[in-house]
Amino acid sequence: MRAGPAAPVDDGERGDGGREAGERYAGDGELGAGRVLRLVAGREIGTRVRSRAFQITTALFVVAIAASVLVLSAVGGSSAQQVAVTAADGTQAAAIGAAARSLDVDVEVRTYADAAAGRRAVLDGDVDALVLVAPPAGGTEGAGGGYRVVVKKDLGDSLTSVLTVAARQAALEGQISALGGDPATVGRAVATAGVEVTALRPEPERDGSRLLLGLVAGGLIYVSLLIFGPAVAQSVIEEKTSRVVELLLAVIRPWQLMAGKVIGIGVVALGQLVLIGVVGVGLGLASGELDIPAGIAVGSVALALLWYLVGFAMYALMFAAAGALVSRQEDAGGVVAPMISAIVIPYMLGFSVLPTSPDSGLIGVLAIIPLFAPILMPMVIGIGSVAVWQVLLALVLTLAWIVVLVWLAGRVYGNAVKRSGTRVPIRDALRAA
Amino acid sequence: MGEGRLEVDAVSKCYGDVVALDEMSFEVRAGELFGFVGSNGAGKTTTMRIILGVLAADAGQVRYDGAPLTLRTRRRIGYMPEERGLYPKMKVAEQLHYLAQLHGLGPVAARRAVARWTERLGVAARRDDEVQKLSLGNQQRVQLAAALVHDPVVLVLDEPFSGLDPVAVDVMSEVLRDRRAAGVPVVFSSHQLELVERLCDRVGIVRAGRMVACGPVDELRAGGGGRLVVDAPDAPAGWADGLAGVRARGWEGSRTVLELGPGADDQAVLRAALASGPVREFRHRRPSLAELFRDVVSGSDARGGGGDGQGQGGAGDGDDGGGQSVVAASAEVVRTESDADAAGDDRSGAHVESAGRPA
């Protein structure tokens, strides 16, 4: 076995022993905290990113978000409905278009050569309806008899309204012409008559897209915290169970190990969220499903990520301290339960209350409490039901709580992580020197 | 690098009412192999953990080159904890590379060191395997590589030989000698007293948190009570019991091993033996380390009653040395084999000792 320096080594190690000696211990064993943190975080990132579980969940997330955006745009019917007219009835195209605009329905009118071609298009699903002008009733001139509409199965409500309006308009214009009037003049007079509304206490305008964005952002943050928060505890316990912590703590300080771990897992979690966010918002904007200015969408996402970072730091510190209290993965459940509740409860509250009453005072108050803010704030910010001062207050309070936690968690972790065996009572961990 | 001496100076440690270490002192010089032996809970692991700063001492100091150890100087110690510690799901090379860097090596130097030590310790072929997929013996080699990969100037190894097959024991011994030759002070604990006796320049025997004997193996053996081996096949049991200053210490086949106290007359022993029938062998022998160790432990039994070590069942099934040492080390062997469940062992060990007291 005494191969030592004479053994053939495959990677060109030989011949530069002198330089090697100079390279190692560049600072005589001096290792800055920055480098320690980079090493610890780097290991955490490498291990996680290469884990099959992480790769699969990330892929599933991206696929799920992309699929839901695409499904929404397919189902949501933002694409125009197609109506066919025959060339002979070409004048109706403009009438139908005008009626659709007045009812705020997106309708596209196509002209086919004859009724047969139109029917084929209906059967093929190319158009939703074929409109034929009915023979005038009572021998009057023009299109006074209304429309005969051919559909494959049935006519949608919005299209029924549009076509009804168009048919009546056509009949009206036919009568006006017959009475010697000018349909265009009448049309203009009718168009200017309307209803002007004065609201004394207007509801703030709620945008469906923003509500959606808020809930989705909240949901993603929620899921991510539930995945990566306990992962911090699990990683701490793994080091205790495998006793590698003893080897590590001989050369680095407990807080460095804890901080490096939190940073490493945080980077991985944030990277995953950014990926999902970019895919989701990008697809949403591109498909038109996310009907808000790109600037606002990006701003909301950036704010949500900021809150995520703050929330992750807060929960991860607590998870790390909790993990240090036990020595076996089986015991993890008991110590992480309080943190899980602190994540699940505000989310459930927000999710059940906000869609119906976005201005809920309860949620507004809870969103300022540090323990709940990281979950609730992104939701209310997304919805737009929160004032700037509330956001800032919540942020300041949460950051202050994190500062306290750094000290508290560092103490608990440092005291408990070297003690193996039974669960360390938290009071002991806080007290012991 | 100075003289490279590791000094443990009057280190004490208590867990509540239990005294784990009571002014433990010893030193290991550069280029010296120091064997650290003692019963379970005697304080060996606690001492090593204090040297590495994993535990804080209540009093006393650990110095290297005359200066108290700091986190920075500790990075240059190679440590093998008793509870083996590696990331089970990390690949061997990756893991060693990481640990080498935490000990202050640059990435390039670390990579070379990993290549060199995995080669040297015979686990080069397993570099890209996860540690948990390796046999226990190979995991042990990786653990040793982790202690050596940063080219430490001090080695502190807690039971490096436990669980090793004979080939691995040879590799380990070879590496330790090699480090000694490189001028590194090496401390290791072991229950394999034969091995300690063969390998070490100096030995320290610990009992109940105190160093009770410390010095070169030969000196310790010369200082211990002399042994008399008598082969008198027809002698009845207890034939030597009535002789002044003579204590029977054991039997090896038909031979009786006697300890002669000061002023005991070996000729009287011979006469008593001859009275029983033929005597085929009659010789003086210096006590082995194992016998010495047994003396120390039984001394603790007589004086303090700290029940440990002797007279327990299950003797002789050990992987521990050969011959007589088996009896002395039996309690240790049981311990070695139940490594896995020893959580916070030093404390639980200390508890055992105190719990044994009233009995």
C-alpha cells in the first residue's frame, strides 16, 4: 500500500510539488468567512441542483405553469368568434361587426362564395355560425326578415345577442329607407344617445388579471416555501445524523455552516421561482391572457420575489434552528410543525378571503405581522388592495424580526447542533453557552 | 513550523454533576505516535473533541507550538471523529474536495490531494461513488482520507482501527508511521492494545477523566508489577492463593499467571508448585500493555468502585489482539461493536460509570 509519491497518478500531479506546497494554505489556514460561506452554499447548491427530485419538480412546475396559461387562453375564449356570410349578403358583414363592437364581443366576419361553402365551413369548425339573410316578410324590401343562422350544434349567448342586434338594426334600417329617411343620419343620432353614470362611492377598479397574478404569485411562494423551508431543516438533520457536522465544526463556525446552508438552498429556491415566473409571465403576456401592461406584470413579479427572499430568510432560519434540535429525520415532523403552520394558515386565509373581499381588513392587518407577511403581502400587492405605507411597514417589521432571528437561530443552532441523541429542549438550546 | 508539539494542559470538563475530564494533561511531540487508551467513558473522545474545539473545555488549555489552538490552527489538524462523519449521498471525490477546501486548500491543490490520497488509501476506483454505497471498510478509508487530505500538521484519530479488516489495519498503521516519519504528532485512541503496544512510541492510560499512566511503552511495562508464569498441570485451582504477596492474575491453558507484590518470594511459589506435581515452565515476564491496562482498571475498581472493564461476560469474542489481552479488553470490545448506538457517547459512558457506583 505504500504507493505514496511513487505511484502513477493520472492527472499530471507529478513534478510540481513545489508549486503545490506554495498554493496550499495561501493564508496559512486562513479562510475568510466569505469563502467559507461560498463553499458551504456551493455544496448545498450543487447537491440540490443535481438531485433527481429537484430536477423533476422544477420540470413539473414549469410544465404546469405553461399548461395552465395555455389552457386559460384556450378556454377563456379571448380569440374572436367566427361568423360566415355569403358573398350575396356581403353588406351584413359591416352590420354584424358594428353590433359586435357595440356589445364588446370579439367577432370576425368571413365571406364565403355561397351558402353551401358556408355550411361546409360550419361543419369543419372553421366558423361558429353562418348567417343568411331571411327573405323579407310581407314583401318589404331589404333585410327586414331577420337572419337565418346555421350552426353546428348551438349558438353561443354572446353571438346570439350580437346577431339579434345586427338583425334588428338591419330591419330598422330597411324600414327607415322604406319611409324615405336616411339610415346613416338616424344611426348617428341613436349612437350619441346614451347613459351617463355618476357613482357617488365608486368601487376601486379590480382587474381580473391582477387578481389572478396575485393569487398565482402567492401560491407559488407558498408551495416553494413549503418545499424548501423543510429542506433546510432536513439538511441540518442530515449533517447531524451522519455526524459530518463534527468534522465541519472543527474547522468552521456554526453560524457559517447555518448561514451557508440557508443561502445555498435559498439560491436554488429563488432560481426555481424565477424560472417559473419568467415562463409564466412571459407566456401570459405573449398569449394576451395576462391583460396588464408588461411593466406592471414585471413589477409585481419583482415585488413578489423580494417578498419571497425576505420570507425564505425568515422561515429558513427558523427551520434551521428547529432542525438542529433533533438528530433523526423521523423526529423532524414535530419540530417543523410550527413553521409549517405559520406558512399554511395565512395562505389558506388569504386564498379563501381575498377573491371575494379583496379589501378585507383582517387580511390587511395580518399581512403586516412578520410571521405572515411574506405569504400575504405578495397576494395583496398583486391584487392591488394595499397602500404603500402598509407594504413598507410590513417590510421593516419583517426585516427587524429577521435580525432578531439571526441571533436567536444562530444561538439555538450553535448550541444544539453538536448535541446528538434525544431532542434538545429549546430552552436548553437558548440557555447553554 | 516550530517544534510542532501538541500539549493538552489540565483540561477539565463536566456535564452537570458528572466529571468527564479532570485536569487531563499530556503532550505529543513532533514525530511521535501517541496511543490513548482507557475504558469507555474514561474521557478519550471528550479529550479529542476538546482538542478539535468541537467541545469547549471548562478549564485548561490545548496548545500547539506553545500557542493556544484557534479555529485557524485547527484547520491544520487532521481529525477522525469516533462517530464517523461523511455525507452519505455525496460522491467520494467531491466530498474530499469540499472538506479539503474547508481546511484551507485552494481548489487546484485540493483536487490533487484528493487524487493522491484516494490512490494511496486504495479507494481511487470509488471516487465517483456515493459514500453510502461503499463497504464500511472503504468508508473508513475515505474517512481517513478526509483526515489527511489537507496535509495536516497534527493528527487526532479517535479509534481509527475499529471495524477495519487486517489489510486495512496494515494500511492504517503504515499511514500513521509515515506521518510520524514526516514529523507530525499523531494521537490515536484504540481498544486494540496489542496494536497500540506495537505501534506507539508513548502511551497514555486514562481512567475516569484522568491520565493515570503516561510514558513510553517499555518504561510503563518495566514499572508495572512483574508477572510469573508457572506451568504446573497437576496443581489444583487456587494452589498459589495462600502465598504471601502473590496474586493469581489469570490462566493460559495449564499455565497460571501470578503477580508478585513487593517482597514476594518467587522461590516459595516454585516450592508450592513442585509440591503439587511436575512443573514444566517457570519464568518471569514483564506485563503486557493489556495486563498493565487491566491493573489500572482494576485499581479503579478497588479504589473508586467506578465499575467498568473487568469481570464482565462475553470475554474472548473480540477482534482485539490475541491471547491475554482479550480478557482485559473484553468490555472494550463490546463497546467497539456497538459503535452505532453510542450517541453522545462520552456522556452516556460517564453516566454508566456513575450509575455503576452504588452497585
